Amino acid sequence: MRLCVLSFALLLLAAGMTDAAAQSRIRISSDWGVLTATLADNDAGRALARMLPLTLETHDHLRQEKVGTLPRSLPEIARQRGFQPGTLGIWNADRFVIYYVRGEVPNPGIMIVGQVDGNTAIYDRPGSVTVRIERID
């Protein structure tokens, strides 16, 4: 009996992990192209997933990133200073950032909420662009 209950619990756990993994994939679309990304398995990444779909007006900042304001703040998580092309981050709890170059930000750093799977060079141009962020089912 105990083995049967344990097997059932493991089956439920595996099913939940599959659903969570499916929810962590997103599409970022704009007039400049389409990217896919994987959201981080942390409180901020999960909170962002619950906000989707979103449309954000983004602007170029320091020729390294596109930045848009989220409708509400995400929970605070550990921050880091370094980023690479494709890093999806949060600055000031509600500023969604898509980095298209490698670099560092000043303290307190950024909260990492995901990583683009492909090349973010489509955003490596001056100007603003509207992005649509949605889950991939």
C-alpha cells in the first residue's frame, strides 16, 4: 500500500513539473521579429508568467537594452550585476529589460527573470519598439 501511495505521489509530482515547464516558455514579438525565451524558476519569473500576456512599449537605454514598464512590481529576488545577450531582467522591480549585449549594471544589480533562446541582435538598434510577451502553449 505504501509503495502504491509513493508511486502515485511521484506521478503527480512529475505531472506538475511538466505543466510548470510548459508555462515557463514565452514568445516575445515585435515589428522587428520574434524571439522565444525560458523564464527563470524563481518568484519573479513565476510572477511575470502570471501577468502574461503583456504588451509593453520599450525604449533603448545605453545602447545595451530595451526597457519597458510592467503594470505592477515583481517580488524581490537576489540580484546580480552581470548580464549577457538575451538576459531578461528586472530593474527597480517593475522595469522589464531585454539585454542585447554583454555588460554590467551598477548596484544593486538586476533580478534575472529569464533567458532568450536565440539571438537578440534584432533589438540592437536605436529607437523604441512595442513588444508582446505571451506564454507558448
